[in-house]
Amino acid sequence: MTPTSTAARVDVIPPVIQGGMGVNVSSWQMASAVAGAGGLGVISGVGPDLLLVRMLQDGDPSGDVRRAMAAYPDQVLVGSTLKKFFRPDGRPDGVPYRPFPRLDLGQRLEAVRLAALGAYVQVWLAKEGHHGVVGMNLLEKIQLWTPATLLGAMVAGVDVVLVGAGVPSQLPRLLDSLAVGATVSMAVEVDGAHDEDSYEITIDPRKVLRMDAVTLRRPAFLAIVSSHVLAAYLQKDEVTAADGFVVEGFTAGGHNSPPRRRELDASGQIVFGERDNADLVKMAALGLPFWLAGGYGSPARVNDAMTAGARGVQVGTPFALSRESGLRPDLRAEILQNLRDGSLSVRTDPLASPTGFPFKVLELPGTLSDESIRGSRIRNCDLGYLRIPFRRNDSSVGYRCPAEPVDAYVRKGGDAEDTEGRVCICNGLTASAGFPQVRPDTGEEPPVLTLGADLAAAEELLRHHPDGWSAVDVVTWLQEGIPTD
């Protein structure tokens, strides 16, 4: 296979990038629609194994998941996965989802294979039936799943990989190695590690796929950054250099980079200031393409971004509220009604996410933004994507999460203060996408919702489409702002 140059990889990326949101909020249906309409359709790379097994347990009524699985190179895995998780009639009411193997530092082959298969299914479905461009968004904080997820996405032909919520310095090397089927190792951050310690995860694509040789197309890599400083740092070495950037402002939904100054307003929200914005002149001086995100969800703002030297924009909230979004339909309808009557509120919560990053929480009754719902939920950590590896006294590794039961967190060496105000983002986002776990004592897991703080674009779309809009409507509208010169 002939290597693809950096410029050629990036040149296929259009001006409009649809944001990678939550667990299946950026569904394959949305990504497919956006890509078919001329944008970059992006699926979430968080929880591909989780989505796969829960869609199968819900009966896969459309047959889409099984159709994608039928094209996967490892049919032995496909057969065993269907045997274990597929329920033709779905789950009876009140029956919990079956657990599935979680990834840890040992990278058990069974768990790696399942994560790769899940990523493959999402990308394969998003790319089916058109010639558009499809990407996958990953969180750098979820390191234990990164190599497996990348491998599955690349087998399906993903065009672009976007990574944020951290310093994604290892991604270029991972993508290069996976493309030639080489065994890859990735250093893992372990809390409390000593200078002499070395912790890493390793996978062999040939073993994962049960193939003698693996050759894949290397996708473009866009690092999601909040500052020109991080972008410049990544470009200092060709080993860490990205192909381009998404420069995300602090109004964007989901996780935000911490502000330079730790300051809270009277309501307890994090305060961002002008110093937290990237210097676009210095971004342009790096000589690589970049897209702007956070408050750029309208034609006028698309024009502003491209006039400032950006290739285009990445937009989340208008797509999150589109019909193709994986957001639960009843929640989307309630959000749109609140948008109509002007009561929609988004809070930048300094504590909610176990990652320690600020997190935009949409305030909605019946969700984890409600203190009574948050307080009554029995803590547990059974998904574990945001677990933090920590060093035990004997140098072995354990795992803890500030959103798990407090006594368990403290028993593992954590500080009880770190658990205050934390929300189980993993279960909450999964519930908001319509796949809530059912607990025998408390029923369904409550959802948590996130949107960008700038709602002007969604409000304007609602004026044009009072009954709601499609993802294609959003792409078409945003494309009106692309300069014609």
C-alpha cells in the first residue's frame, strides 16, 4: 500500500466538522448523514464495546449491527460475540444488561478484540452507502481503550482520528505502527508512579484480527487543543506532530481544558477569561491546517473562522439536537421545548467529571444535574472508562474512580474530598443515549446531558425549523458561511 502524505490526508477534510459527542450521541446515523452531505461525519470513540453488546442485547431490530459484523475479518469473534450477547427478542423490561470484559493494563485479548470489533461496526456503518469522509473522536484520558479502538476503526477505513481531553502525543506513532500491522505499545499514565517505573499497554494487530499480516490506511490525525502552546509543543517533534488541529474554545460542550486561573463565580461555575482563548495568529504561524470549535455554529461564525485563517469549524450542539443524534428522543424533545421557552441552562461544572476537567452539564429535571437525583443514586463504577490507574506500594497497578463508592475509593488510597460532587459520566452518558443499565434496587441509571454554552445557533435553527431539524439541515446551513472567493 502506498503511504499517503500528510497534506493528502488532511486535504480530504471539509470545512464543516461535526463534533464527536458522548457515548453514541454522535451516532453512526448522524456521521453518515453529515458525511453524505459534504461534512466530516464523526462518531464517538468512547465505549465501542459497550455499545456493541447493548445494541445486540436490545435485539438489533434493524439488523444494522449484524450486517456490519458480517463484514469483519475475524468471524470466529463475530460468532462468539453473537452467541454471548445477541437476544433476538431483546431484553425483557427490568432485565439488566449483561456485563462484558473491561480493558486494563494487561490488555486481555478477549477484551481488546471486543473493543476493536465495536469500533469497526460504528465506522463501517457510518461509511456505508456514500463516498464522504468519516472520523472518530477519542478522549486521550481513556488510554486503556485507545490502541484497540484505533485498530478497529482503521480496519473499517476511518478517514480521520480526532483526540482531545489531554496531550495526545502518542497518537501519530500509534497510527503509523497500526497501519503496517506492527505490534504497538503505549505508555499509560499511572497516578503515584515513581521515576523508575514504566507502565505501558501492548497489542499485536495480527493476533487481535487472527491474520498473518495486516496493512491498513493511515488516517489523518487532528489534535483537539485549547491553546497555541499545546499545538506548538506537539509540533516540536515529528514523532508527536499532528496533521492538523481543532482549536476548541471554552464554550464547547463536554470536557473543557482547565482555565489558566482557578476561579469560581458566585454560583460555583468555573470562570474563563480572554487568556484562555488560543492565539489564532500564532496558530496560523505553525503552518498546519486548523478548525475552530466552541461558539462557531452559524454561517456567520463559519465565515469569521475561515477569514481568520482556519480551514473551517467543528460544531457540536446543533448536531446533538438533530434527529439523527443518538440522544434519547424524549430528552431531545424536552431540550428543544426548553430552548423554545428560553429556560435552557448549561453549567460549567468544576467537579462533575471524574477526570478533573471542567464539564458542561445541561441542567434538566430528572437527570444527574438535579441534586436530588445525584444524591439518591447509589455510587458504583461498573463501566470504568474513566478509572484512574494508580501505583500500589508493591509497584503493581490498581484502578480507582472519584465517582465510585467513597469507601472503596479511600480504601484504594484516594482522598475522600476528591469524591465530592463527582458524577458517573460513563453511566450517565450511556443512559442519555438510550442504553441505561437497570439496577435491581434503584431501576434505570439516570442520564447526564452536555451541550455547549453558546446556544445562539440552536436558537436560530429552531426559528428556521420549529419542529426540529436534521443533521443535513445543519450542514447545509453552515455551508452558507463558506467564503466564495
